[in-house]
Amino acid sequence: MQYKVLALDLDGTLTNTEKVITPRTKAALQEAARRGVCIVLVSGRPTVGIEPLARELELEKYGGCILSYNGGKIIDCRTGQTLVQHAFPADLIEPVCTFSRYWNVVPLTYDKNGIVTEVPDAPYVLEEARINKIPVRKVENLPAEVTYPINKLLLTGDPADMPHVEELMQQEFAGKLSICRSAPFFIETMPLGVGKDTSLEILLRAKGLTSANLMACGDGWNDLPMIRLAGMGVAMGNAQPPVKAAANYLTADNDHDGVGLAVEKFILNEET
């Protein structure tokens, strides 16, 4: 079997627009896992927002992994062991929050229970809470609150503004942070060099594998690096144009079993 690791973005990829894994896709993934494929749920979401999907797919039984915070952390579902951990630079929390306030975007991070932010009723903060099914806690001063290690800061704002804000942020924090959009209203900010691809590379090396053994499915800008890394990069039918351009294969959209169809074709060897 060529593809021994299967990396799956969640929102817009593994789950449909109702945030549900469809039956055909679930069946294909569980069969792939039974055959020994390591399924890695790869997302900008916090770990707590990925765990319900990992349990649904029984990854603790099959030995899959959770890659959360856009590459900031990888956990082995079977053992609970943290395999990869990248801490956000503590000295950059205040500058990122100051930048965010100036450009009228709302930063947030996470504690063990859910979201922590200064503006809990901002629409895209509420969207992050809805996606992950986690609570939001209001604080007066986010940098002062974060006295514990974090893996990323998420900037939320109006989709019309975010391309410009991302461009300015790339300039402001060049050589200091990894920055990318994961949705039209989200900008991910991680430690320098951290992304879905770099953390997957660490995982592959630990397993004695190479990128040729990786199949990756995604739809968003932050999926581009892992799509380019993978021996088989699969773009969803609903993917952003650059993701489609970089992929080896274009599958159906996330409402029509795109992941399941690709797994059947390339891992289960059932032509569809």
C-alpha cells in the first residue's frame, strides 16, 4: 500500500456544510484504518474541537492522530502522547493583539475549556465557538491573561478586510511568525516555520515514511502546503482555486462524499 498516512482537513473537507461526516465517507475511512492507514485529522481547530470527530472515527482504536492548531500540536489518539508541540512566542502575544486592535480584527486563543478573547460577541468569534462546540470566555486584556503556553492566536474579522490585513501582517511579522488564512474570516498565526506540512513531515519521519506515502485532502489556503507535500494531494470540489491548481487530483465537494470517493479510489482501490 503506497499511502500509509491520510491527512484530512476538517471544515470544508472531511465534514459537510452541516459539520457532519457523511456515511459513505465514514465507511471508507474506517475501512482504510482497518487496513493499517494512519488517519490524521489536520485542522486549525484546537485539540478539543477535533476530539469528537476522532472519537467518531474510532481513531483511539486504530491508532490515528490529531494535528491541531494548524500544525502546532500532534497527539497520538491511541496513547494520548503528544508527538509534536510548538509554543507560540510569548513575547509576540502583545504585539499581535496590538496589531489586531489597530486593524479592527479580533484575536482569540484557547484555554483547556474553550475560547479566550476580549470580544466574545464578535460574529466570527461566535463562529469559531460554533464550529468547535466550545464556550467563549471574556477577558479584559488577552495578553495579560495568557500566562500559560499557547499554540496559536487566531485573528477573526470581516472577510472583505482579511486579505489586506493578512498582507500587512505578513510584512509586520516577517521572519517572526507563520501566518495564513484558513477561512475568509480567519487568519492563523503560529510559531515561525509551523504549518500543516512541517508537522506532517515530522510525523512521517517518526514512522520511517516519506511524503510519497502521504495522501492529503483539503480545501483552504492553509491546506496548500500539505497538498504540495503529499505524494497524492487531493483538492475538494469546493476548494479555493490555488488548492485545485496545486493538487494531483480533484474530487467531489464536501457535500458529495469528496473524501470518501478519493479514499475509495486511491486507498481502497475501488474505481468510482
